[in-house]
Amino acid sequence: MTVTTENLGSPDIEALPERDSLIVRCWNLVRRQPLGAAGLLFIAIMTVMAFGAEVLTSINPEEQMFEHMLEAPSWEFLLGTDNFGRDIWTRIIYGARTAMLVGFFAAFFGSVIGLMLGVGSAYFGGKIDLIFQRVMDIFLAFPSIIMALAVVSVLGTGLQNVIIAIMLPMIPQCARVVRSSALSIREIPYVDAARALGYSHGRIILRHMSPNVMAPFLIMFTSFVGQAILAEASLSYLGLGVQEPIPAWGLMLQGGAEEYAESAPWAAVFPGLAITFAVFAFNLFGDAVRDVLDPKLRSR
Amino acid sequence: MYKYIINRILLMIPTLLGAAVLVFFVLRLVPGDVCEIRLAGTGLFADPEAIKICQDDLGLNDPTYVQFGRFISGYFTFDLGKSMWTGRAVSEEIGLRFQLSLQIAIMATIISVIIAVPLGTISAVKQDTWIDYAVRTFSIAGIAMPSFWLGMLMILGMLIYTGWMPPLDYVSPFEDPIGNMTQLIWPALATGYRYSAVITRMTRSSLLEVLREDYVRTARAKGLLEKVIVNQHALKNALLPVVTIVGIEFAFLIGGLVVTEQVFNLNGLGKLFVDSVLNLDFNMTQQLVMLVALIFVLANLVVDVLYAWLDPRIRYA
């Protein structure tokens, strides 16, 4: 004990082990979490697609080339064209942008609001906590797709409203999980110490308690991104999500793709594959995050 | 035990009431209403007088509290009101489709359990082998694949390879069980696969936990066959949390049908829900949302009671 206290004054930087190079660290990740690394790789590909859509394809995703309707995959149109003569490969790349946008914003706001509400509820406790729990129970009594549909019927369709509709059901889910972790944090004396120092409730919730529930928060966040992408696809497929002509994967499966599925299966197959791979990647990555952050569940 | 059940049923009331308040007032925030859609259609001019008459007729111009009172009191007089779109009684519209959706939900649940429990068991027993990885990948894929797309692929595959498509007209299972099955097995499979994923993962992690318990070690020390240990000793305890998840998933399954029914062109509750949302048919929408909430709350109750019945160690005070 005495040795460590002496060293505290002047940390011995030389003695710290040298940090592994990026390649070595990547290799370690692949070895320890092969599925998670695969997921991360695909997420990286999707991010590149979303940001570099203009570079990856020269065709306008909204351009209707009526002389090329329902054409099979070829060198000119890698994945074929749909019934309006729009290039499917291009629309999948631009669709990645829509999916990532909805996925990240919905998951981010859903989990952050849930985090604050959950930690706040655990922190204040008593009546506030009880009432909050009952309200959350009410929200949790609806399957998320039903709630999202109800929200869309109120706000109308479109990108921004879809994000809100998908985000809302996530709040109580995240709040509930975070609250149960925060309850045990609340009992640790440092919270009382912070109050004794006269810090405001907001500061204690945000600066002192929230960082300690990061593990469940991050687990919820990563799983939400995948869920949000799937929810957006479902809503768009029903015609209640992102609207034409914005390229979105769910939208690409609707209408013409279904009608002409027999003669032009590529229009129905590839957008679905994109959705599946995207959600798959986030789920794999989310599982890996959970394994790393939650040692209780490790390698199960 | 009975006291516990009664207590739980009483606790359902505030939740459902809260849900009713939430749904009612959220839907009243919608700009426009069913009359405008019905009369004006897509952008056509409609006589404001006609819209007014239609609104009066449906009670949309009554003060909000009167409408809310009508909505809540309907539950005590068993009058759920009329669909604002078709004019038929909500209970009648729901009754027509309830059987179909319930049948798919039950079939999908059975299918998912049949797939999930053996897979989860194998995956746990062969932990960290290629079998385990294959099962886990299969189940994560199930969560990732949109069930409506899976349904599309099924129809497409059948069309291309056999030239046959499941029939579109619904027949009751009591009249023509085979015809009914050939139609409904596909949506049940598409939804069942998705839900099997969740159950597989639950079975696996729960069994892994149980396999580390002392009594399993004792059984191994006695020299029992691994098969006997897993099937007769471990699974009994491991399946308890699985029961919970199956019950809760059942309620979500009804919600998931919203999208699947669209693909298979089935006239079930999900389609009714989407149509009522599109037509701003408030009455229908709020009753359907309440129905789903009721199923969810009931499923939770059944799960908790079943849990206590299956596991004598759990006793509710």
C-alpha cells in the first residue's frame, strides 16, 4: 500500500507497457470477438456507403430511366433496375444513408433520454420513482411497431417523424434497464457525498451517476441501432415511413418490387439483403459489446 | 395464490386506463380527420358543409371530454362504437379478423418453440464449437431478417420453383383444415422463425447457467449419461425463463403481424390496424391499440401465474 501512495505523486511513465499498434489491437479483437469484428467491419462498410454515396456511384438515385425498366443485373446496372428504371445498386447505397441516419438518431435520442429518465427516477426515488414506473409500464404495454404506427398517424410520414416514432418506444425500454442499474449506484456513498457538497440534482445525475451506468447504456444503444433500422424498413414498407422518392430499403421492397417479383426477383431480393446484413452487423457488434462490458454474461 | 392473482388483475386496471388516456389524447392531436379523407380523398375539393355533417354524424365535433366519456363508458356497456370508415361496429370488424390473426400467432408460437428449444439446447451443450456458432448465427439472422422480406422470399421461391402460390382466400380451419393450413403455414413460418431467435438465445443462456449448478455436477459424479442429465435434470429448470419469454413474445407477435399480414395479403388484425391508421379511423385505431395492450398485460399475468405453478420454489405472498 505504502509503495503505491509514494508513486502516486510522480507516475512512472517509462514503466507503463507500450501500447500495441493499431494492427495488433485489431487482430486481438478479431481473435477474441470474431463475430463482433465481422459486425464492426460491415458497419464500417455501411458508413463508407452512407458518407461516400456520391463517389461510389455516378447514377442519380432518383433518376428514372424508362428505357431500362426491370433490367437484370449487368455491368451497367450491377444489381439491375426497378420498375421505374432506377438503378438498384445506387438506391441501396443511398438507402444506407437513410438507414444509418434513422438508426443512429433514433437510437441516440431514445437511449439518451431513457438514460436520463432512468437515472433520474432512481436518484429521486420514492413517489417520483413509483409514478415514473407506472407511466413506463403504460408505454411498455404496446409493442413498439404499434406505438410507432400510432405516432406516425399523429405526426405524419417523412424522415424526421419516422425518427421520432421509432425513438419514442425505445425511451421506456432503456429507462427501465438503466434504472435498475442506477438503483444500486444510488446506494454508494459517493452520491451522498456529492449531495453533501451541495451539487445540484442535475449535476449529480449527469456527471456522477450517468457515467457509472454506461455499460447497460451502451448495450442498449448498440441493439437499438439495429432495431431502428429494421423498424424504419417495416414502416417504409407499409408506406408509413420514409416517402418516395427518398431511397430507403423498406420502400424499395414495396409496390413494384412485389408486383414484378416473379419476373424481376432482383428488385425484391437485394434491398432485403441490405436490411438483413445491416441489422445482422449491428446485432453481432452489440453482442460483442455486451460480452466485453458485462462480464457476467461473458462467453455465454 | 388467489390473492396474488386478484391483486395482479386489479393492478392491470390503472395500466390499461393510462393506456386508454394516452391513446385517446394522442390520436386527438392528429390534424385532419376521417371525414376529410373520406370526402376529399386525395386532394379533391369537398364541400365544407358535407364535411361538417359527416363530423357531426360521427360525433367528432363534440367536446373532447364527451368523446372520451363515450370511449370509456363503452367498455362498461360492451359497446365499442362504430368504425368511422366503414360504419360497421368495431366489435364486428375485429371479430371477423381476430380468429385469423390469433391462429397465425398461435401457430407461429408453436413453430418458434419447436425450432428454438432443441437448437438452444444443442448450442448450450456444444458451447464454443462450430455447432454453437452456427446456431447463434442462425438465430441472430432470424432477428435481423425482416419477416415481411422472408415472407416475400417464400412466396417468390414457391412461385419460381413450383409455380404454386398459397391461396389468397381465407377458409376457416373448421371447414377445410388442409386448405387453411396451406394458406396460413407460411406467414406462421415467417413470423415463427423471427421469434424462435429470441427463444433460442434464451434457452441457450439459461441452460448454460443451469449446467454450472451443483446438482448437475452431482449428477455427473453419479455417472449419469450426459443425455439424461441435460434432458431430464437441467432442461426442466432451464426452461423456466423460456416460458416467460414465450409468453411475452406472444403479445409482441400480434404486433409483428402488422407487417407480415401485408405481405401475404391476409385480412387480419394487422391489416385492419394499418388501414385504420391510414384512414384516420380513430375509433378503430384506439380500440385495436387497447386490444393489443390488453393482450400484452394478460400475457404477462398468465406468464407470472404459470411460472409459480411450474416452479414450486416460487411462492407469491
